[in-house]
Amino acid sequence: MTKTEGEQEALRRWRQLPLDQRSRFEDAEAYAVRLDLELDFPTVTSRRRLIAAWLMRDLIATRAAAAEATRAA
């Protein structure tokens, strides 16, 4: 698995979780620990920290999209 494939798979699994299980940064950190054990891709940094960063970035984007939708309504 390449790093890009790892990111895509991590985000796919993250987005499959119910919203109440992926609404906080702590949720992203905890899920990153699990994914670190399940996904194998090359990286020069901590795989867990990298996965957590991807999940947190997605969480921030989701929150921003929700806020924008609320403003537009």
C-alpha cells in the first residue's frame, strides 16, 4: 500500500463511522491508533500521528462545511 492509498483508506474508514463517533479530535486520535495497527504504508514519520493528522483535517473540513451550510440556510 502506498502512502496515498493509506490516506484514502484511512479516510474511507473514518467517514464510515457514525457522526457521533467522529465528531471530536479525541475520536480522531483514538481511531488513528486503531488504523495504525491495520494499515501498512511507508512513512518517515510516526504512522499514527500522520493518520491522526489526516483524520483531524477531515474533521475540520466537515465542521467548516456544516457551518457554511448553516449560514447559507
